[in-house]
Amino acid sequence: MKTYARRAALALSMAAVIASSACSEHQDLTGPGGNGEVVEIEIRNFEFSQPDLTIEPGTTVRWINTTSNFHTVTPDGHSAWNQWQTTGMGETFEVTLGDAGIYPYYCLPHRALGMTGTITVE
Ligand SMILES: [Cu+2]
């Protein structure tokens, strides 16, 4: 029994290491939780595919890096999520936004190129 528990714990910690090395992340910092809906935004050179997005409360926004370049999803003046940075194609970042509001964000290295976006939750 003890050995089994230890093996399960080891398997769980190894899964955590594998998950973190893929540089994909989910954050759920606001509101009562998700409604099961997911909307995807592609990170391109040098724009977000849906720069003005309106969603319902509890929707999960998933950014996916479709490039091999360094980008960030940096909150602009709010703390609905913590900055995420990506360097690899296929990496994803999910934020479940439970609270109504306006959530602007930008890509740190490409902000001056207009790589910005806004999510409206209403
Ligand atoms: Cu960028």
C-alpha cells in the first residue's frame, strides 16, 4: 500500500515536470469558475488573431503560439492573469475569466508594432 502510494506520487510529480516543460499554462484567477466554453487566439508575427474579443463570463481564452518567436501575453493595467511568455510553436496559455470587465493586454517585445488586444467580458 505504502509503495503504491509512493509510486503514484512519483508519477504525479513526473507528470507535473513534463507539463511544465511544455510551457503551457492555465490560470483561473477571477470569478466563480468556468462555463466550459473555450475561445482560441492565435499568436502570430506580430499580431493576435482576435485583437478585439467579447466573451461571456466564465469563458476560457486560449492563446496558442503559432510561431517560433518570443512573445508574451501581458496584462495591461489589471491583474486578471499573470504575464505568460512563450518561445515555442504550439505552446498554449489559458485564462478563465469569471468576472465581467475589460481586459487589455499586449505582447511585451512587440507592443510598439501594435501587437495588442482587448478581451471584453460581458
Ligand atoms: Cu509578440
